[in-house]
Amino acid sequence: MIGIDLSDRSIKIVEIRGDDNPTLRTLCWSPLVPNLLRRGVVQDVALVSEALKEAMLKCSPTPVEGGDVVASIPEVQSFVRVLEVPVMSEREMDEAVQWAVRRHIPFDLDRVYIDWEELELASGQPQHKQVLVGAAQRDVVDPLLTVLDSLGFNVVALELEAQAVMRCLLPRDIKENRDIRGVLVIDLGATSTNVILFDQGAMRFTASIQVGGDDLTQQLAHDMNLSPVEAMEIKAKVGAGFTKENPAAAQALESATLNLARMVERAVQEMTVQLPREQRVRTILLTGGNANLVGIKELFGSVFTNIPVQYGNPWTNLQQEKKRTSLNLTIGDAMHFTTAIGLALRQVDY
Ligand SMILES: Nc1ncnc2c1ncn2[C@@H]1O[C@H](COP(=O)(O)OP(=O)(O)OP(=O)(O)O)[C@@H](O)[C@H]1O
Ligand SMILES: [Mg+2]
């Protein structure tokens, strides 16, 4: 299965083989020129197709030629929520879900695709069932499908980014394993930072903050009067927090990172305020390329006091440490590929 993660700044492709022992066959990454996608929405089908085709050829150790694909719908353009509906027949339930969604969704209902699944877990109210609802705007989905069709891919599914991230980082048996409680994944990307709350077999909430690693780089460039390239180099070398080498840069990054962590904290507070206490955050996993920023784990830890902060392991459901070394991929590199790996793992879905 091929996983394609298209974002405003980059294309990431991963191919995974094997159902029982999923193994990473090949992967690649390619930057995108600005404005081909805006907030995850394809702006120019022909140019995005071309960029994707070029990226496929760059995959190593072998180029990607085509086949079954799962691609992602960007977090900012999607909606995930657990809703409660009365117990009824499946057909009636579909209608009930549409009604329930109408009250919650921030988009016009005629212009979205909606998918839902029943959760096996007991609802808070008797005579009610919990359903996990995902929705995405047609304006986002349709051009993406056109791009993939134009390259001859067989599109198996389009998935919300959050689904893919969870599939990559959490163990495969999570649906059955009710012990996994209150896991908050923070995907630190280039243009956005996405948060997903997972509890007892299902995602409960997602939120997208339109600030990412590139904003930290820009802030550093601004504060220290550097070019964007210099700022990126210093950011990767110095990190956030204290260093003797370049204390001013480290401090600028620290304050930008703390601002981001506080924004995430506010979003989490907003999304968990209605949840029962036992569904609150118990552990935090960081992922995405910006999780490579030295010191970020400690800085998030200082904002989310009393909650352990760790790095998510993108290798959780993949075979062979050996293969990773042969692909020359560090865990830090792999954190950029969390979404793409999760998409490509769909064939071994739990
Ligand atoms: N060593 C490093 N130290 C600090 N930041 C890094 C490092 N390596 C990469 N980054 C940052 O990671 C970010 C890219 O991460 P990622 O590949 O997850 O983004 P993306 O998926 O393309 O973006 P988005 O999900 O927001 O659309 C960039 O902002 C980059 O500056
Ligand atoms: Mg991303």
C-alpha cells in the first residue's frame, strides 16, 4: 500500500508491503513550491500532479510506480467528533447522525462528505449509542481525487490525517484494548500543529492550530535579523532552551516554542472541558518534523505540568529495526513521515 501525505509545503510518499509483517519498502519527500496547495487544498491540479509524479521517481531505494493508494485529508479541513444518537435501525441511525452533525459541524452540510462508525463502548446515557463521525469538505476531497486519478493510482481511501497519525503511533490492537486512555498526540508540522485525543478505542477530538515549525523559524529570523535559510540552520543546530554557543537564538526559540505550547494547551482545554474527568489527557506523544527541535519535549512538559510528555515512535507497527537502518532513516527523520506511514499501514488495519 502506498501512503501519500500532501501538505502545503511538501509531499511525502511511503510504500509498505506485507500484512502480517508490515515492512517499509521505499519512501521519499519533496518540497512543494508555495501556493500549489493552500491550507491543504489543491489549487492547481496539473501542477500538483506533476510535482507528485516527480516525487514518486525520487523515492529510494526504489521509485514508486503506482498501485493502491491511501491519501490524507488535511486536519484543518476536517471534522472529527464522537456524538451520541438514540438506539435505532441502521437506516434511521444514518439520518440521526446527519441531524446530530448538523448541530456541530462548522461547514455547510450540503458541501461535505460524512462518514461515521458505531463505537462499541457504552454511552453515558441509556438508550443512546456513541458514533465516531468524520467529515470533509467536497472542495477539498474532489481536486485531490482528480490528482490521484490523473496519475493512474487506485485510490483505496481518503482518510482524515488524524486517523493515519493514530494508526502509525498507537499499537495495532488499540480498538480492542480499552486500557489505552487519554493519549494526546501533538503533530508538530511546518505550517500547523494538530492535536488528537484518543481514549478507549477511539479518537474523541481533534483540533488544528495554524502555527507550525516554519513560524518558529520565521520568528527566529525576525528576532535575530537572519535569512530564512540561516534561521533554519541555527534552529536545527541550537534548539530551544539554554546553550552556551548561541544563547540569544536559543532563547528566541524557547519563547516562540512556549507560545506554541500555550496555544496547544488552550485548544486542549477547550476540547476537553465537556469530557468526563476520566477521559482527560494522561499522556502526551509528540510527533511531526518540528518534534526534532532540541528542547521541545521539556518546554511542552513545562506547560503541561503533571502529564508525561514523550516522543511517539513512528516505528511502532513496522517490522525490522534493520530495515530502518538500511533505509538510513533515524527516528527523527521518520517523525516527518508519521502521517504517510499511518496511511500506508491501512491494509493492515485493525
Ligand atoms: N532538526 C530540526 N530541528 C528543528 N526543527 C526541525 C528540524 N527538522 C525539521 N524541523 C521542522 O519541521 C517542520 C516540518 O515538519 P513536517 O515534515 O512534519 O511538516 P509538514 O507535514 O510538511 O507540515 P504540515 O503538517 O504543517 O502541513 C519544519 O517547520 C522544519 O523547520
Ligand atoms: Mg504534516
